[in-house]
Amino acid sequence: FVFLIPCFIFFLINNYLPMIGAYFAFTQFNFRDGLFASPFVGMANFQFLLKADLFKLTRNTLLYNLVFIVLGNVLQIFFAILVSQVGAKSFKRTSQTLILMPYFVSFVILNVMVFNLLSYDTGIVNTLLTSMGKERVNFFNTPSYWPALITVFFIWKNLGYGMVIYLAAIMGINDEYYDAAKVDGANIYQQIRYVTLPHLKPTFIILLLYAVGGIMRGQLELFYQMIGKNGLLYNVTDIIDTYVYRILITQPLSMGMGAAAGLYQSLFGFVIIMVTNFFVKRANDEYALF
């Protein structure tokens, strides 16, 4: 319990005390009066969210994150299993490094890559299309392509990081389980199905619950660098974070509006994770967060 004291102090300072800042959402903050002396404006800071198409912003944020969570975890497990089955250590290390490298690529560099790939005049994709006698595609003026494109680039960038977590879990599985499976005549696919996947289930559920807690937090850097200020794509790519960012850069020191958006996201995410944890707990109490 003594060793838990530093952990308790860390979370108290960095997670619980900052929650007082939620009061920003109900004030017209200025530095002269401070947080608690600034004028109280009630729900006025939430009006800019209501003036926007809040349903569309919430829908886009939820759907993108659902795809990121589900598809991302499935592919991370798949590649972790593939890498774990590689026998040659040098090839395994090389594979891990190559898959993990995109995680460290800057979002600004990602913006350059996307432009050079999809540009109408000089992009690699359109150059290949014209070389095959096909017409160019104006990606930056066609919204229907972007949900898939954003998902692909997100998976490409984050696949390696999640794979390492699942790979560590696979490495922690006792070899005796695999030996027993082999004695019973299980082939490699049956070993994966009846030994590897069941042992990955607790890790998957814990990561899922943590991800669900932030399901209303969009990938601002990803969306902003890929879409920028292209209003033609906002209908299918605009999320809460990008909308709030565009509003606040035109209104400096609007801390109340930013706090209002953050409070809405936090409360929505809190409800979702409580509901998800409730169903997980009913299915298997051991896998629940609390």
C-alpha cells in the first residue's frame, strides 16, 4: 500500500484535480477575474455546438471510432499471430520493425504522403490510372472516398503499436498449452483457435474498454492533416474535434467553448463505457474494469 501512494498522488494531480476545470464550460473566462470569479454564463458556451449539426458530428465521431476500434484490433491480433508464427528471429525482428515504423511518422509527413498519392494532377494513383488508359479521379472533391481512405491510413499508422501489445500477450502464453494441443493432434490453425485466441480475449476486452472510454475523442491530427479546410469533404469527415478546432481558432481565448465541447465528449464517453462495462460484467465478471 505504501508503494501505491506515488501512483495515487500522480492520478490525483493529473486526473482528478483538473476535473475542476469543467467549470470553464459555464463561464466567460478572463485572466483578470480567474476561473471562479469570471462571469457565469450557464449553458451559453454549449450553443455553438447546438448551432452546428450536432447529430452529424456525433455520428461521424462515433462511427469512425467504432471502425478504428473493431477493425484495428482485429488486424492487430491477426498480424501479431502471423509474426508470432515466424521461426527466423531476424525476419521476425525485421517484420516487427517495419510494421511499427509508421506509428512514429509525423502527421505532417502523413499529409505530404496523402497529397502526393492522391493529387489530381501529379498524384501517384492518378498517374497510374492514366498510364493504364483510365480517367483521373478527383479524390479531394469526392467525399465518398474519404471514410475508407481515413480508415486505411489510420490502420496503417497504428497497426504496429497495437500489434506489439498483442504480441507480448502471445509471448506470455505458457508453451505447455501448445504442447498439449499438439499431443491431442491439433494443427497450427486449431492451436490458434483453441489456445492463442482464448488467451488473447482478456487483453482484447481490456483494450476495448479503454478505447470505448475515448470513443468521443476524435483523431484531430489525422483528420485535420488529411482533410484540412476542404469544406467539400466536411459532410463525411467532420468530427467534433475538427469542428471545435475550426471555431476556436477564430475566437482566441474561448476557453469556455472548448471546455463545453470537452465536457460533452467526456459525459457521452462516460455513459458509453459504463454501459459497455455493465454488459461485459454480466457476461464475465473477471473481464470488467470494475
